[in-house]
Amino acid sequence: MAVAWGSDRPVLAQLPLSSPRITNYYCHIVDTASEEKTTLRQAALAGDATAQQQYNDILQNHADALHRCRTQNWPKNQAIWVRLYPCDVQVGRLEQLLDEFVDLGYNHVYLETFYNGQVLLPQAENDTPWPSVVRQPGYEHRDLLAEAIAKGHERGLQVYAWMFTMNFGRSYANHSDRQQSLAQNGYGQTSISLYETASLDPNLTFTPPDEAFIDPYNRQAKLDFYAMSQKVLARQPDGILFDYIRYPVGLGADLVANDVEDLWIYGESSQQALLDRALNPSGRQLIQHFLEKGHITEDDVSTITEEPLWQGRQVDSQAEEFSLEQQRSTLQADLWKLAVSHAVQGVLDFLNVAELSASRQQVPAGAVFFPEGNRILQDGYDSRLQPWDQFPSSLEWHPMSYGICGDTSCITAKVQRVIDHASEGTNIKPVLAGVWGRAMSDRPSLEAQMQDIRRVAPQIDTISHFAYSWQRPDRAQERQFCQF
């Protein structure tokens, strides 16, 4: 049975409702007003009807004050990223969490909804391939996502659903009928086997993450994600954010993709789609050889009977004069470009499926990405192949602008890089890592980071902070581990 969370039941007399006071430029509410709200909340949860009415009044009062402050100050929107846990079904926990966000000046909440192979849907209504976050007996009908959205709105908060996208989690991979949906590289690895192998390397300090990346060309994966996202959107979040729109991060030398085997295009669906990009039999034959061997030989070239063609290939008018080795070298370079473009297009196509699920519900959508995830390096590409510079401008762009360089220069440089690549009108909403009031791990305080972003990009009107668990690790741990 759920019990009220907190100290012993407070004895509460009739309290006057004080006007909320904002302490600073970032719309933090003063401690005395926050403490008053906490006292009222605890009394209301203990059954005091008068306190309940006063608590409702102070929620509206603080919501109005937050709205005024955010309207009058930069940034107009200040967001926090947060994960909910099963413990948050206990009485008072969700209310306390959301109240704290208001106290810290946040008017947007990015709520982790699909992550680590589980989804924030009630068990009784979850027919997706993923288990529900809340799986405790007796709580099968609790809908934490819907509750957080409703309680957030009571406090003047906009609540977005934050979703992993191409990372479906290990629970998905445990379904025997979903094995063909997983991405594979040319070494026969999935992201699961890649990381498990790395964890055995004595030269690496590495724990395999709960990740399972899918083949973005796989139809079943698209159908599963679309159906699940529709159930999330039925809870009517104020927006939806798509994260992990990329391939796995390589390890060691594989941080750079410089061979076709490094690319995650060896799943059955992806291979078939790549072969289908051939425009004639000779083109298909060379693509097949390139996939199988990682290169083509002069013998491969000499056996074709026509100029090999595939989507995007421009034939050199002087090709007939090339030596056999020159032809082989040119064709292999063209095949490498094709393979990389094919991998990138898979990411973009899967994002389009995700965006479609939101647009049909007329819900704002955004893409979360690393500004360095699309790097072209000296000898290859960033292994994540995250083509964010090709993401639709109709999406909100949420660049994870994390940097550790002792000051804000590397952070503002990431934001500026995104601005430079974005088309006019793109809504850029940088994501910052850190804590209020002090530096952390050689990262400047959130205040310092925000001030410098405003200096270089005053047109930006939304900043988000990753994550609540970094700001209050004690609270996060308390919410993660509890007794039912």
C-alpha cells in the first residue's frame, strides 16, 4: 500500500498565503515560499482539507509568478531533464519533484518516457514489446506519464516526453522474433555483442550499457516504434523529443568509421536496401562484393560487362581511359561514399517515421543530438554517423552542448557550430550539463554557461539542463531505491 511520504504528520494552523518571491534572474523562488509550499503539501497529503485548498492556491500563485518571471527574463523557457522511477508512484513523491522544478525556475520538463528498454506506460495498457517502468504488483493501472503531465500543468509546467529512438534496449533484443531488427556491422556484431566483448578487454574499464541499436531500415522496428509512440502521444504531452538518433559509439580505434565493415549496415533489411540502390546488374554485383569483402579487386572490375551504376553515382567521362587499377580505385571510393550515404539515410528515414507519429497528433517534436556527432575526420567519420545538419528545420533542435575545458569557450563553440549549420528559422534549444552556483568536474556553473550563450546567441530563448539527477543526486537515489 502506498503511504504518505515525508516526516510525521505536521500540525498545521491556518496559514496566510504569502505572495511568491523570485530571488534572481533565473526565476528561483525564495526558500521561505518553497518551505511554506512544502508544509502545506505535507499537511494536505495527511488529510487536512484546509491545507489542501491553501496548497492548491499556492500552486497557482507560484505558477503565475513563474510565468511572469520567465516572460520578463532570458531565457523565456528553462527546462530540466528528468527520469521517473517506480518509487514515484508513492504518495507525494511526484508532487514534491514537480514543486521543486517550479522553485528552481523551470517552466519546461523533459520527462524520460522510453529508455533502457522500458516505457513509461501502465502495465495494464502496455502491449508493446517493452516492459513498463512500473511493474510492481498492485500498480498495474498507474499511469505515471499521464499523472506527471496533468500535475505539471497544474503548476504551469509544459511536459515533454523524451524518447530513445534507435536504441531499443536489451529487453527488445530478448524477443526471439525481433532478432532481425537489430543493427549489425560487418564483423557480425550487434551493439550488444560489441559492448560485451569490450567489457572483457583488460585494457578497457567498461561496463556494457543497456543498449540495443536497431537497423533503421527494418520494417518491424519502424512499426514497433511508431505504435509505441502513439500510445505515448495519447497521454497528450506538450511535446516529444527524439534522442539516440544515431548508431552506436565505437570503442578505441573504432571511434572512427573508416571501413565499410565499421558501418551498421549489415542487418538483413539494410543490406537489401543498399543492394536495391543499384541501377543495373553490374552495380549490384560490385555492391555485393564490396559488402562481402570490404573492398573490390581488379578481378571484380574486369568481370563486369557494363558501366556499374547506383543511386548518386556520377560517371567520369574519362573512365574508359583509366587503367584497371584506376577504375578499381575510383569505383571503391564511390562504393564507400554510397555505403556511408546509405547509413546516414537510414538515420534520417527513421527520424522521419518518428516525426510522422508526432505530426499526425499535432504535437511539437524535437531532435536531441551531439554537435560533434556528424564529424568528418581525417581518415573517416564519427562512428555515430549522426547527420543532425540534415535534420528537418521543422523539428526543434536540442544540441547536447557538453564541454569540459575549464571555461565556457568549448560549450559556446558547440552552440555556435549548430547555429552556423542550421537553416534560418530553426528553433535551437541548447542542452547544458552542470549544477547551479558552482563548477562541477571542470564545468562552469549553469549560470556562467547560460550567460555566455546569451552573449554569443541572444536569439536563443530556450535552455535546458541535464539532468535533475546531477543537480540532486541524493534525491535521485532516494527516489530510485525505496520500499513498497
